[in-house]
Amino acid sequence: MHVALAIDTYDVRKGGAERGVRTLGLALASRGHRVFLLAARARDPEPDWTWVRVRRPLLGRGRRIRVFASMASRRLGNYGASVVFGDVPGGSVYLPHGGIWRAWRRQEIAAAESDREARRITRAITRSPRQQAARALELATLQHGRLAGVIALSRLVERELKALGCPRPVAVIPNGIALPPPPPPARWHAEPVLLFAAHNFRLKGLAPFLRILAAAGARGLVAGKGDPKPYRALARSLGIASKVRFLGPKASLEPLFEEADLLVQPSFYDPCSLTTLEALARGMGVVTSGLNGAGELIGEGAGAVVADPRDTQGFAKAVQGLLARDRGEVAAAARASAAAVAEPGQTLETVRQIEAWHGIR
């Protein structure tokens, strides 16, 4: 089978969807399928893939999205199967790594710290050519006649698709994770250390995280490329400025997984957080919100899911409950949770679903 993987920019250093493209492409090739990469830009594609360059303008983000989608859509019909990772109408399989636009928009606004900020975010989204193009193309992708099915990374995304009236079958296949060797035995720090790691500080709940730190009496590590200034001010107002380290973006979270006791993610929206899975795979307990699809994978004893990211006391209680347990037991439960979605099993499940939707058994 010939398979086209469509994504505007292919660069595995960017993470998320780009890494997903590579993993899926390698798995498809291992089963004898020929892989074509439809991309405007590609950094170091695999040598046995065929890069089909899709030209689009360099300026104007909204225009770039629309032109790439249009040009790529014209070419998708040349392949027996096509998996689209962006909003490209005409793919036979849609894999929305970033979740559903309507849900993202709602939660971006919900994450605002004030009515004034919510109004500003609403205006920015409404006036953004990029966001309006993404909204229109997502609907066109889901309604296109060639679409055979959608792969959702979590039940959370599946519910969003159904609410949107998706007319095609939806298969729930979470992100997969490589299981590293078991971590050495460790004990909790006398003063607990909680980790927050994300680039979109507002959407992923950094403000609630700081309030949780204060309520739990813990120290915090904050990694990511967001602007720390308003959050430093919030930490000062909470009296915890000396207990929070803003570390900036990190190429790897490995040292932080070793330094921290728990990962805390009061996210307002995340289809299936890779950071959650990486932490579980390394034996770290996780406390996250009900708006993180990866929370569905946290097994008993490995962490907790608190429905509302703004439930400071609920998060603090969950953190304290985990810290009251034996750390070795938490680590074992966390590893067991990650093992349920270990690679290469997850990607092979995705490949088999793609094959099934194209009549290959």
C-alpha cells in the first residue's frame, strides 16, 4: 500500500505531531508500505521515504495554512491511503494530534484569569486569520467524502468529535511511550518537589499549579518557553516566590523527572499529554485534570485525576494523598500504567486500524 503522511512542517525536534509522523511512518514502512511525506518543509526525513514538496507562501500564517491544505488535498488522491496530521481535507484517515479546534478555543478562553483577559483572548482568536482558517479546514476535513475514519488520542477527543457531529468511525488509540529501564529506588523529599512542564503556560494551568504549590506546602519546578513574568508576580502574591524555580525551555525533562517527586498538570486542555506518559514511564506519580486525555491512562495508585483544573484544594489533597503512600508502590503503579500503552504496540495498533479502513486484514 502507498501511504501519504500530510503535515505542513516535518521536524521531529518540534515534538508532538512531528514525532508521531515519524513513528507512524517507520511502522508503516516496517510492514511493507511505501511512505510518501507531503510537507512544505521537511528536516531530515527518513531516507526510504519519498518527500513530496508541497509549495505554499512564506508569509501570512492563515494564508499558508489554506494554501498548503489546498495544494496537499489535490495530491492526496494519488495515494491508496493518506493520513493527515493537520487540517487537510481529502485524507482517508485524520489524526488530530492537537485535539478539536472548538474545544481548544473554548478552553483557551476558560483558562483566562479574568473577564478582561477572556475578552482579549476571544478577540484575538476571532481576528486571527490562522485560527479562522484552522476552524474551517477542520470541518472540511471531517466532512470530506474520502475520509474513512478518525483516530482519537483519548475518550476526551472522541466525545468532542461526536459532539461536533463527526460522520465517520472513530478509533481511540492513545499516544504510545517507550518504556525506559526501571528507576532506582527513591524516597520522597522532606519538602515535596512538584514539576510543571508545558509551553502554553495559561492553557496548561500554570496559575492553578502555583496555587496548588502554596496549598500543598511544596516546592515547584517550572519548565517551558512561556513568559514567566506574570507567574513570578503571582508566586510573590502567594508568598512562594522563593519556592519556585522557572527553568525556561528544556531539551529533555529527564533530569527534572529525577529531581521532582510528582508531576502536577492542572491543564485546561490536552488531548493526550506526552509529558504525562513520559513521567509515568519513569515511575513518577501524576496528578492532572479531567481535561487531559492522558489522565484516562493513570491506573490505581499511580496518581489522580481532579475534574476541575481550578480545584486547588482537590489537587492539594490528591498530592498529599500520593505523598502519604510508599514511593516504590507509586513508582510501580505508574510504570504499570505506562506499560499499557508501551511502544511499539500503540503504533502497530494505529497501523492495523489504517489497514483495516483500507481493506487490508
